[in-house]
Amino acid sequence: MTDTSPPAPRRGVPLWAQIIIWVFLVGLLAIVALGLRRAQQGTVQPGQAIDNFTLPLYSGYELDGKSEIQFDDLRGKVVVINFWASWCKPCEQEAAELQQAWTEYEPTGEVLFLGADYVDTEPEARVYLKKFGVTYPNGPDLATRISQYFRIKGVPETYFIDKEGVLQYVQIGPFTSLEQIRAQIDTLLE
Amino acid sequence: MGSSRTIFYFVLLTLVLAGFWTIPVSAQGPTPTDDEVNRIAKQLYCPVCESTPLDVCPTEACRQWRDLIRSMLAEGRSEEEIEQYFVEHYGARVLAEPPNRLATYLVPAVAILLGAFMLFRGFRMWMKPSITEAGAADAPPEPEQDPYIAKLEEELRKQK
Amino acid sequence: MIANFGYGVLVITFLVTLYSVFAAIYGDRRQIPAMVESARRAMLLTWPLLTLTAGALIYLLINDHYEVQFVYEVTSRSMPTYLKITAWWGGQAGSLLFWSWLMSAFASLVTLRKWDRDREFLPWVIVVACVTMAFFIGMNVFFENPFAQFYQTFDGVKSYNLKPANSILFTPENGQGLNPLLRHPGMIIHPPMLYLGFVSFVIPYAFAIAALITGRTDDRWIRLTRRWTLWAWLFLSFGLVLGGRWAYDVLGWGGYWGWDPVEIAAFMPWLTGTAFLHSVMIQEKRGMLKQWNMILIILTYDLVIFGTFLTRSGVLSSVHAFAQSAIGPLFFAFIGFTLISSIALIIYRWGSLKSETEMTSLLSREALFLLNNLLFMSILVVCFWGVIFPLISELFSGQKVTVGPPFYERATSPLFATLMMLMGIAPLSAWGRSTVKTLGRAIWKPIVGAVVVTAVLFATYTQKIGALIGFFLVALVIFVTIYEYWRGAYARQRSQGENIFTAFWNLTGRDRRRYGGYIIHISMMLMAIGIIGIETFQVETQGTLGQGETISLRNYELTYREIAQWDDLPSGVNYRRAVLDVYEDGEYLGQLAPRIDYYYDSQQNMTIPGQRSTMRDDLYVLLVDWEPATAAGATFKIYVNPLVNWLWLGSLLFLAGIIIAAWPEKERERAAFKAEARVQQQTSAAD
């Protein structure tokens, strides 16, 4: 792009220059193509094994007294990760249902709900959690690392991961009923 | 060994004390004005909307972030600390510029210099045939146009 | 019915453009003039056909045919008729159609010109224009059909191009309404201007490609498209300015340009286009830079497509609504195809594009023009890098970053300053040969003038060094330009015995491009005053006021008087309007009324500033927040934007300048062509 007209009153373009031009051009197109692919890609697809991530937890929302969750430590449990934010109106539609599902499944010890608070402020998040009586572990998605890994398209989104750490189902947008949540968890528990 | 540990504890103690000392003072300070909040918000970007500075972003989420800045200012946190906090929590995209300045500026700078270099090399090659006579700087100016155009103009004049 | 008709015509137009491409290639290869003629007529047909399609779409828009998905998405019953028409380019599908329609108008215009003497270009101009058109129409036909209708089937309501079996048409009661941001008058004309600029750059590109393919790589293609290029540049520039004005009036951030990727996408072809406009002059005068001009026009064309791609494919924003659309990859493929084939062509013809003359002096006008090109390209590199960097960062480090105004401002301001300096020197240097001595003789008076102006500003207005440098350059360019103008007029007055005004007038008439260009330079400088003003002297404050309370900024005091809220049900808007008294140094100036308009149909707020505009500064007041429930007061944000009006003044002069430069000169043109033909005969006879 900075190629400012080599004057060269000779015939044709020297081979090395041609190579540079084409490499540059193809490189440029490749970057745009990769960017495009990324934009077109949806969220992480079911069937993919989820890598380890760290979710710090808000105080009062710890898991067994630990203020941080390593995803790899949760093998053997069905994990439901819900991305939400206090400024997100649709999230409020499902908040009560999620909490209810948690109270149902918590005693089994086989299921863990995690709330990943997507770009939010802690005071507002606490107001929200209190308002809906949420008790399952919740914490900020620091620097959007987790949401970027899952390539979320917005909030709310919920990811169901089986006991082996493999993603099995993705819910885009809020749940409309408790039944929906149950159905997904039950298939994973079987 | 023992003395260095003592120094360490002393430093730690000073830091802790300093921390305790600053907090009550700044907490007593007045609530930060909108202008003070905006001054910092102006340099940060909304993490959810595309390329909108935080001070002009009208969404509910941005209002919350401005409130956060206000409360952090009230706690006596400095501008750098607030920026640092935002980067840790919401990622580097809240900054108006990528954190790694060098990489950002280096590539266009190199490209521009390369372009300039090629242009001047081009100049030199163009001028080579006339370089000997170029010593005489005050050579009479060449006719302004090449013969073809001159002839064209002449034909034009004949037309009138 | 109408929708099916519109879609049918669209499909036919698509086929016509394809036919045109094949007939032109076939006719050229097999040397069948009749085939080429047939291709030409087919291309001529695209405009009436697309006008018919557009007519069908406008009919649907005006008459609330909400069974059509596009109509449902961009209009609602409460919108006035003129907005329903302009909603045509308010959405993806419609704006693509609008693009094709404008393109077809230009293509048809081109076919109507006399082709006698450049017959060999014709088929390839047709090919390029029709391939471009076919691409855009194809987008509409296959992926973004503006005529897709809602049908109710067993699976629910979805939109289909054609009626599926066992379905009934579904008509929603009301539409979603146009995004309120797009209802502003600025937004109504901003996209058409920008698109006009975009599509009209296709024409010079088509000629350039035709020249490359036919091997007639002399400057004929440049002479043929000179005026097209100027008009293209006019539209593009005007579109950019209108976009800035729109942002200033409705986006409510107190500025006109935010270095947003979408803005930069439109700015990049302007940069290459401007560079092209300058460097073609070197080719015309000196026969140099043929290769470079080709590269520039190819870049301009592909940046036009790239800009359209960036804003529509969702590459830049992963949460964009268009992200899942299929048009992203197709745009990408099209850019790749045109870029690679054009570059391959240019490499193939490289040898025959060599310069006829040599550079003789580093201070000659052509050398300075080259520097100008280097600077424009440098700004382009900065812009392109800024747009592409977040993409690269995310791909390679997984880190999302923002490249915002600080980067662009820091990286481009030295480039812009150098460009201004060049603008001051170049008009004084001669083609071919200039020396420090001749240049120095010409420039010392303007420099003295500019130094005086800067000194006065330093004493009375500002001590900021950046602004002073800027003002110095502005003054320098203005003085140089006026000096040049005056020298010409003075010489004319002496030799022709005209009075000075007639001399000015005739001078401009004699060499429109040159003096139009000078007017453009001056207008650029007026715009620069506005930009320097707002960039370096803007101040702002924000505060919550109870009724009767006052906030002050610079010399202004604003007292909050009252606020009112009411519904305008026919237009579906809720208004909240605050009134403030404005005083300057205690003197009452009048009232300002910032508003928040809430649009029920699209559920969006618009913040309309209250503005008081003078040449010295703009007072710009926004109503940020007001809750009727709390009634504690209203929050206002106030900006003082010094000198920003010069920007708009400059852009008006700018328009005048381009129109002067681009206005057709019928008589002289025809004479020139005749003369040219005769010279060619003579020279070829001499060979």
C-alpha cells in the first residue's frame, strides 16, 4: 500500500517485487478472511471439550468457601454457566427460573450453576443478585476472557457442560420456563 | 537477614498505614463533580457498544460505569488506578488505544518511512540522467509543457 | 403482487447485466461490433429496469405494505411520506438496491456518450461496470431481497422470496419504524451523496481497466474520465461533510467526527481519490506516473467496495446484526477477485506504463505532487492500520482492543500539517523546474503575512503551540493562494486591459481546474480553522440544575427555566424539552431548548442539542437526563465549540470550488478534441 511508484523505466516488474506484492496482498486478504470467519462464527458449538478457565467469585457467592473456581476442578459435575449482566433486561426474565432450578438440583450434588457476570459493576450486580435471591456461585467475567472463549453473542446466554467437561447445549437468549432448564439438565444427568 | 525482614515489615506497615491514612481523608472530600467523572470517562470506551466513549454513551450500562468512576473517585483512587481497574475487569478494549503502543505505531511508521524511501530513491533515479547539469541550479526554466501539448494549444489557438 | 413484480424485474435486470458482460467479451474477442453494440444497449437498459424496481419498492413503502419484510423493518404508520421514501436506503436490502440503481444511472450515462474515437474501450468499460452491477444486484436477488414477504406456514411466520406451498400471506399490523437516527435531514441526503461518490468512482476505474486490457495505456483514459473523477470526488466529499454535520446535530457528543471505523471506511477512498486527482495532473502535464495512477484508481475502487464490506459484513463488530448474513463472504470474494485481477493486469502492463519524461528538480511541481501523494498514502496507511489492527490483535493475541481518536490524531496530525505546508508551496512552483531561489522569491511575502497573523493571534487569542502552528499554516496557504490568484489577475489586467474583477472572473474561466483547485485549497483551510478550533479549544461541563439555577462555561451562563414533556401521537414521538436562558458576560442572548425525543415504534431515544452558532464559537447544550418522577432537576451537558462554524462555511466554499473545476466546458472541450485528433494524425503521419 505504501508502494510509491517505483519509476523503473525498464520492462516489467522484477520478480522479487512481484513476490513481495503478492505475499503482501494475500496476507492482507488472509487477515480479513480470518476476521470475517471469526465474525461469522457462532458461539462455541456443542461437542467441544471446554478448556480450563478461572472464575473469581463475589464475596457471599463463593463455592465451598473458595473465592475462585477452576473449571477443571469441576469434572464429574454437570456445569451450567449463565452469562448475565445487571443492565440486561432480558436477563431478568430468566433469573428467578435459574435460581429455582438451582434450589432443585443443588441437593443432588451432581449439578453446579455458575453465574458469569459480563462487563458489569459490582454494586449493581449485587443489587441484581439480591433482587432475584440468587444463591449459586457468581463472579465477574474478568476482562471478558470467559465470554470471549465461549464467543458469546450477547447476554443472556447459558451453556450446559456435561460431567466430562464437554459442551452439550447452548441457550441463546433467556429461558422462558423452568421446564426448559430442567429438560437440558435431566438429559445430561442420565 | 533479620534486619532486612524488619525493614520489609516496616515498609509494609508504612504502606498499610498510609493506606489507612488516605482513605478517611478522601472519603470526607466532596462527591466528585460530573466534570471530574467525565474527564476520566472521556478516555475510556464503553465495553458493550462499539467505539463509543464512556462520557457520551447514553445507555444504562454506561451510566452505571460512570457511577462506578464516581464512587472510585470518591474513594480517592487516582486516574491510573481507575483505568487499571477497568482494564482488569472489562478488558483492554476500554482503552482508547491498544495497551501495546509500540506495535500500534510501529507498523504505520515503518510503512510510511518505506514509502518515503522508495519515493526518494525514485527521485534519484529519475534525476540521474540530468544530474550533471543539475549542478547549474539556475538553468533557464524549461518550457512549461511538453511539445505535444504545446502543439495542441497552438491548434486550439488556430481554432479561435 | 407488486412485490413479485419488483422481484421479477430485479431478476431480469440481473440477467441483463450478465448478458451484457458476456456479449461484450464475446463481441470483442470475435470482433463482432454488433455484439458489443448489443451489450451497450443492454447496459443502457439497466437504469430503466432498476428504476421500475425502485418504483415498486417505493410504492410498497409508501402504502404500508408490511407483509414485505423490508417495509416492515424500516417504516411504520406514523412516519411521514417523505421519510417512507427515504427509508429506501435505511436498511440493508434497500440500500444495496439504491447502490445498484445509482450505479446503473452512471453506467447508462456512460453508454450514451459518443464512443466513436474510443470504441476499443467500450466493451471493457461495459464489462467492469456490469460485473460490478451484477454483483450488487445479485446480492439483492439471492441474499437480501427487499421484496421478500412474510408467509404463514405450519412452522410459523417467515419471510420468503416466493410463496411456499400451503402458506398464506402474513401482514403485520404496523412496521418497526426507521431508526430515529436516520430520520434526520442530514441522514436523508448523506448516504445518497456518499453512494454517488462511491459509484461514480467505478467509472474511472472501468476506463482504467479498459486501458490496461486493450493496452492503450496512454493518458486517453484519464482525459476521458477527468470530469467523472471530479464529480465523484465532489459527491464523496460532500457526503463526508454531511455525515459530519449529521453526527454533530444528532449523535449528541459535541463533535462531528469520531474516527469511527465506519467513518474511516468512507474516508479511505476519499484519500486515494484525492491523491489520484492530483497525480493525474502530473500524467497529463508531464507524462509521468502512469503506473501509479492506475494503482491509485484501483485502490480507490477496492476501498469503495471494502468500505461497503466493512460496514455491512460485521467484521468489525462481533455483535453486529448483519453478522450472520451471507453477504460478508461474497463481498470478500468480490474484493479479492477485483484486487487480484487488477493488480495482475497492472503487472502485466507495467512495461508499457513507463514514464515519458524525467524528473528534473526536487522542487518542481511534479515532485511536490508526488510528496503530496506520499502524504495522502501515509494517512491512508494510518487509517487502514487503525481499522485493521483490532482484527489482527484479536486474531493473534486474543485480545480485543479499541483504536480510538488518540491514535489517529497523533499519527495523522503531523501528516496533515505537512500536507498543509505543501499546499502552501506547490502552487508557487513550476512544472519541470523550480529552484530554491525562484521559490523563495515567490514565497517570502506570504510567509511574512502568515507570521504577522500568527503573532497577532499569539498576542490576542491563544498561546497554544499546536494551534499556532496550525493557524500559521492556514494563513500561509491562504496568502499563497490569494497571491497566486492576484498575480494572474494582475497580469491579465495589464495585458488585456480588463478591470481587476473581470480579470479575476476571466482568469477562473480560462483555467477552471486550476482556479477551482485554488478555491478548494482555501476552503480546506477554512475547514482547518474549524477543526483546529474544536480540537484544541473545546471545553465542556456537566451539571444537574434545579429550576432557576445557573451553570457557567467560558463567558456563558445558562439558567434552567422549565421543562415540558408531551406526546405527539400522530408521529409517535414523546418530547422532553428543556428551556434555558443564555447569558454572555451578563448580557441576555436568548433561549436554548435541548430535547430528548423518544420514538415509540423503535423504542429509541434521540438527544437533540440546543445550539447557538456564531463564527466565534458554538454553544451546544444537551439534555442528558431528566426523570419526571424525581423532579430534582435536569442534567445538562454543555460544550463550547470554538470556530466550528468555519468548518461548515469552508465546506460550502468547497462545493463551489469543485463545481467550478468540474463544470462542463462544452465549446473548448470539443475544440480540444478536434485539435487533439489533428495532432495525432500529424504525428502518426510523421512516424
